[in-house]
Amino acid sequence: MTNAEQPIIYWFRRDLRLDDLPGLQAAIASGRPILPCYIHDTGTPGEWAPGAASCWWLHHSLAALASDITALGGELVIRSGSALNELVRLAEEINAAGIYCSRDYAPWSEGLEHDLYQDCDASGREFKRFPGVLLFEPEAVLNQSGQPFKVFTPFWKACLRAPEPRSPVPAPASIYFYPGVTGADIDDLELLPRNPDWAAHWRDLWQPGEAGARNQLQAFLTRAIANYSEGRNHPAQDATSRLSAHMHFGEISPRQLWHALRSLQDHNPELTAEVDKFLSQVGWREFSHHLLHHFPTLPEKPFRPGFDEFPWLGSPTALEAWQHGQTGYPIVDAGMRELWQTGYMHNRVRMIVASFLTKHLLIPWRAGENWFWDTLVDADLANNAAGWQWVAGSGADAAPYFRIFNPTLQGERFDSEGDYVRRWVPELAALPTRYIHEPASAPAEILAAADVELGDTYPLPLVDHREAREAALAAYRSIRAA
């Protein structure tokens, strides 16, 4: 093999696409043959293994990527084990000239990338990492003191003052692939649920993969962007993008989102406010990843140290009731059941159920973070940790602790007709709208007419809102006084 024939390994990570992939474009530009690979990493210290719902999505996303590569005449080589060991072994096996990849921002990734660089350097190979997961690199957005931002609004203003993200680069029309290397079948990774297959109906709900991401973006721009600012707060409306899982797995790049939205705005100036609102939500994703990069203990420890001493209760019975949508608060139960049945929950409802767990039940935010990690198809370490800490009051830019959602009022405000509750809590479907968010207040004859028996067909409230709120505030005062 001549030097010119030595291949470049392109290591797919959280960038399962061919469009707008700077590392893949650089590998192609080298003129060397490309070996595309994915390592199902089971051996990097400190790594959070994906939860069950994420594994389902990963299986189908890998299948879609493999199909796209096959259509170009190549094969996605899949290996399982320690990412470091498998990449080193693969590089030695084919005498690779280098390993290219997109940068990752998880706490364990920097050490892994450092070890790969050292091994490649010692072996005379290139190791190059490229942007592609975020709009702005964490080192590029710092405050005037050169420190990371801890509050979202000044962070996002600094991002908006920065040079606009470059235009996305189209997928390559052809790739010169390196042939003849074998790997595992996707089924060998055992990512799908078996006995029972609790996700059997999810293919009717989701289309993992790059084509699915494009379709979902187009549907959102056509269907919902015109009413995004208001509609996104109402879980019964189809008014959100539902792109979060596609973004987590890198099936669409944030640059593609940015420029698709800005192009829409250019042609429809009346949508400027809606576009800005949506992009600010992309900004929260950026902020969460920047926080995780600069503060890698975010998923495990309170961002605000005083919360180390918070007097959590941690009732296993209450946690189980919350997990299974049996709290007696319909909007909370609807959200938890939507999550269980679809792998997704509306963002407004995520805040409501998180507030209920941490402030009504005084159960540690880590319990909620772990449950979401296992059950969300879009489970993302940065977003999940930052979101839970924000609601719990222990995070960066956290909501004031005394902001304790009243789940009944939240339901009445954002699900005013009760359509969301009726869909996911069907045992309450026949209740009049007046009582749909507070069945415990309904007269006995109304409950009987709706075939609702509190404590039997639907649970009584786990806690009284007013009493729970006072208990949460007292717990917070205890750590402030310490």
C-alpha cells in the first residue's frame, strides 16, 4: 500500500449524517480513501451509557446512516468495546493515515480525544477533530473576564454578536471508500427492546435518521413556526419542532437549523419574532453544552454548592407514583404517561413534572434526571442535567426557588380545554372541562357520571399543593440559614 492509499478513518459519534459534516469533508479533501466507522463505546471511564429509549433511536439512526453510506458504495463499519482500543486496533489493521471525527463535549470525551491524539502521534498518524455539534465552540464564547457565562441571556447576546455560523455544506455526491473491512451487524449491538418489545409502535411515531430530520424540519417550518412563540406552551397543540432527538444524534446540524430559519425569515420578515424565539431555544441547547464543557460535574453535583445540604425526602413510593403517572395531578400524570408511551414529553410539561418531583415531593433532581435519561428518545446529558438543575433551583441561571408551579393552574392555563389530559389520562376523559385538572374538587355526582372513582380508577392527589409548597420553601430556608 502506498502512502497515498493509506485510508482516513472517519469516526462517527454524535454526528450521524452526511450533510454539513466538516470532519468528513476534510477527510474527503485529503484525497485518501475513507473508512466510515461507528464504535459502540462500552469501555470509556465515566461514560453515561445511553438509556433504553435512546438505544432504540440509536439503532434506527445507525441503520439509516448505514443505508445512506451503502447508497454511495461504501459500508459503515461497526465495532463495540472501548472506543480508544477499537479505534487503535482498526487503525493498525488498515494502516490508517489518520482518524478524523467531530468534537464531543461530554465530560469523558476530552480525555478520550487526548489519549487518541497521543496514540496517533506516537504512531505517525493524524488525529483531527472538527466542529459540527454546536454553533459556537465553548472557548469562543466567554464573558469580559474570560470566564464562562453562568446566565443565559448575556451568553446568548454574546453568541448573537459573534460572526454568524457558516453556511452548511451539502452532503458529498460521492466518496472514495476504503473496501474490505468487516464489522458487527447493528443487531449485534442489542439496542432494541426484546421480550417485551415496548417500542413496537414507535416506528409509527418517529423517523430516526438524516432523512427523517429533514422531513421533520420541513414539517415544522410549514406547520408551526408562524405560531411558535405562543403555541409551544400548549401541549395539546402540534406547535413544537420535535427535532430534539434528531439534533442529539447529529442527524441534522445546528448550522442547518440556523440557516433554514434565517432564510425563512429573509423571505417572510413578519416571522422574525417567531424565528428569534425558536433560535433562542437552540441557544439554550448551546448554553447547556457550554456549561457541561466548563463544569463537567453538572450531571452529578448541584451547580450551586449550597444545595449539597438540601433536605430531600426521597420517598420510593412517591417516586414510583410519579414515574407511572399516578400522582393525582392530571397534567403531571399526562406528561409522565406521554413519556412512557412515546419516549417524548412536551417541554412545558417537562418543567411542570420536574417542579412537581423536586418541590412537591422533595425528591432529588438526580432521580428525575436518571428517569428522563432512560425514557427519553432525546436524552442528552447537557440538556437533561442543566434542565433538571434549573427547575430544582440548584443550577446555572436557575429559576428562583420560590417559583413552584401549581400543577392545577398550569393545566388550566396551558391545556384549557383538557385535550392533552384526555388523550393521555383517558380515565378522566368524560369529566367536564371545569374539573379535568382538579378531579378531587368535582362533586360526587359529576365523578359518578364520568365513571371516575377517586382512589380507585384515578388516584387521589399524592400531596396537597399548598402544604407541599410550604414544605419546599421551609426546606429551602433551611439551607439558606445554614
